[in-house]
Amino acid sequence: ERMTERKMETVPLNVVTMTLVPGVIRDRINLPGTLEPWTELGLLANIEGTIVEVVVREGDRVQKGQVIARIDSSDYEITLKKAQAVFNLARADLERDRYVYEKGLIPAADFEIRKAAMQTAEADLADAELHLSRCDIVSPMDGVVADLKAKAGLLLSSGDYIGTIMKTDMLKGVIGIPESDVGAVRKLDSVELTIRALGDKTVVGKKYFLSPATANDARLYTLELAVDNRSGEILPDMFVRAEVVKKQVEGAVCI
């Protein structure tokens, strides 16, 4: 009898009820990516010489035209003075011969030689001024100084690497898009990015460029996103997760 009673007992069930309401369904993928400087330019020496002063340090913000370092200008100042003297003499000779030429006392060929000599001297003067101006190594754009190799006393040759200037008030989110998802990504205007290093901070990247061909053997198409970083909180080379919404259905009922 006891066995029969136990079989007849109803086993309690834990029941949860849910109210079904219309919502939004999203077909989405989550992809890894990195944040890169919007622009990154390497600084190269345009002339030979010894660095006598480094004005900035790595991490400093600089403006376009701001001096980064200075090269010893003594030799270039001397060259400029010589070029100025030669130019002054050539100009005086040309003006003297112009008066004589107009009087018909010298042939036109001699006057043209004087004119050519003055023009050559003028070009040499401009070249000397240009070389002297290059003793000040300046930033080509607004940005942040990175990887600064310039040191006082360092002897440079033309073309030697000095450092890098990065534009970081705008960053570039770089995401690899699988071939199967390229069609959906073409229709997007923006993508939400999560930065784990900043406590899962989310930012919106605006679509800037989608490569027309794969960039590597993994057959991934490069998607570049413009990310506002005027606050300077985000650092280049941080990793991100991109939430790419391929399709969205409004007013769907789902459990």
C-alpha cells in the first residue's frame, strides 16, 4: 500500500512564465580588431650634420611646424654668406653691363652670359637658404611624438631616421571581415567597438574604408573605422571587439 501511495504522489514542477512582447532581433557577429593612429609619419633628416639640441620628448604633443630638434648650422651659415656675396657681385655686374649693352658697346652674347651668371648665383643662394632652414627639424603635422631617436651629439646623414609623429585625436579601427559577411558590411555606416583595456568602454566607429581585396592568406577584407579620440583616453594598438550587426528585425516575438 505504501508503494502505491508513493507512485500516486504528484512530483512538484518549477514553472516560470514569461510574457511575450515584440522586440528587436539582430543577426550579428563579434570580431577582433586593433586601434591604429589615423596618420603615422616618420621624420627623416634632410641634411647632414650633428644634432645640437632636442626640443621635445617622446609623448609630447606638437603642432605642425614646431621644432623637434636642431642641427649645427655653422657650416650652412658660412655657405649662405658665400652664396650671398657671389649673388651680390653677379647682380652688380649684370646691372653695369646692362647699361653698357643698352649703349651698344658690348655684344648681346656677352650680356646673356652675365645674365646667366646672375641667375646661377641666385639659384645657389636659394639652395643655401634652403639647406640652412633644414637645420631645424620640424613636425609635418599636429600629433604626438613617438619613438624619438634624436639625441644631442648624434651625427646624421641625409635620410637618417629621427622619430615618428602620430595623429591620435582620431584613431583608425581595423577589423578583418570574413568573405561571407562582406555584403552585409557594405551596407553599414557605423560599428560599435568595445575596448576591454578601458573597462569594456564602448565607442562608435564610422565606416571609412572597406578594402576591395583580401589583405592576407586568411582571406579577410580590411574594414577601417574612424574613431573620435579628442579626449586622448584611447591609446594606439589597443585591442577592440567589433559588434557587426548584419541584419535587424523590428517587432519580432522571440523566446
